[in-house]
Amino acid sequence: MDLRVIGVLLLVPLLDVMLLVVLATRLGPAVTVALVVLTAFIGLLLVRAEGRHTLGRLQAKVAEGSPPTNELLDGALLLIAGALMLTPGLVTDLVGLLFVLPPTRYPIRVAVKKYVVTPYVDAKTGGFATGNVYMGGFPNDGGDSDPRGEEFFKQGDGGAVDMDDDAYEFSDADDDTGSDDGFTDVRFDEESDDEDPREP
């Protein structure tokens, strides 16, 4: 895990404790506890409402046959928000509220999708799931691109057949051959010494 993530995870409880101590000294312990319980209760009600709305959108997407990617990410963010709301503290409740409200959850979802989900899926599927497929020629094309070596292709054992220019001729599809399928017919010269590669 990245050290920055660990630092943030350690910083949030520290800020929570400091804020609770400040509020307890200024407002009193009873008011501080009531404020923490009230924010957690309101946050859990919001999580419940947004969870039902997200579940409805997820079911609609599945019924349409579309992948519910955004809805699944919203569900994951709402689960994190619920856990943060259950944690006693005002800072965690504020962070959970950012995950619950749709205007603030949307940019968080976009960032998670771009910087977490997409790189993970690309690493697992080689880029096929997101369309980021390697298109720069053959991979490992630096001398040892084929484990069989160059001698394999020099010997012609890979199914390739060497033919002279006189061994075959091309005829267009619109001549008198009777072929109108749009493909070019390949005719092998009977007088050529080379064998027809189409025959086994």
C-alpha cells in the first residue's frame, strides 16, 4: 500500500480526535456526543435513500442488458460511506457525506474509475476489457521475438512455400473465367516445376 494512503488513513482519526476534544471543551461533552450521534443518524438515512436509488438504477441497467459499471461503483462508495458514518467522529462523517451526496460522489466515482478500476482491469486483461490493446507491432520484437528462432523460417518448415514469379498468374474477376464473386483467381502454371502449395 502506498505511504500516502496510509498517511491519510492515520490523519483522519487524528483530526477526528482533535476536533472532538476541541468541541468537548467548548460545547461540553453531552452536546458533542449528541452532535456526533445526530450527524451519524442523518448520514445513515442518506446512505439508505441513495442505496435504494442506486439499486433501482442497477436493476434497470441489468434489465436493459447494459453493464452497470457506474452503479456498482456508486454502491461501493455508499458502502464506504456507511462505514464512515458508523465510525464515531465528525471528520469521518464529513468524508462519508462526500461519498453519499450525488454532486460530490460523481467526481469521486470518475476519479476512482480512471485511476483505480481502469488500470486494474487493464493489468488483468492485457487491455482487452477497456480497448487499450498493444498495437505497436509484435511484442518482444527485439531479436528473440519467436522462440523457434530464425532458422525455422529460413528452412520453410512453417507452412510457407517459395514460388517463382512464373509459377502462378492472376486473373481478374470480370474476365471470361465465369467467376463473379469479386475475388481474384489464382491459377498455377502447369509447366512450372514448383508444386501446387494447396495440395497436401
